[in-house]
Amino acid sequence: MPLISILETKLILQEKYHCNEFAIDLWPYWMFEEYIKIVNRLAEKEEQQRKKQEKDQQQNMPNMNTSSMMNSFSSMANKFKP
């Protein structure tokens, strides 16, 4: 996963981790680079968890295919014909 832009990383650090931009600017480059790696790893983990939750939700959802529903209704209607 490539490093995200410096500005985007600063914004993420400010919003999620409550770092001050002035303090970030005073960090040595190697320290900022390590924070970028950590933020990228955390973002990747969050994305994996989100995808896993979506997959679990889709597996728990009933089949909403309209053609299969119509076939089911027509077969049920045939049972009730006089």
C-alpha cells in the first residue's frame, strides 16, 4: 500500500488522533514517516474489517432475486388453482 499524501496524513492525524499540525511540523522526518506507516496499517485493518462485515451481512441477507421470487409465487399460485 503506497504512502498517502502528506496533507491527507496530517488531516487524519489531526482528526482521529488529535495531533496538532504545529507539533507535526516539528517532528523529525523519520518520526513522521513512522506515523504514516502506522496510519496506513490502521486504515488497512479498518478496511478489512469493513469488508468482512459487509460480506457477513450479505451472507445473512435473504435472496432478493426478483425472478426467483416470481417463480416461487407462480408455483404457489398453481397449488391453489381449482
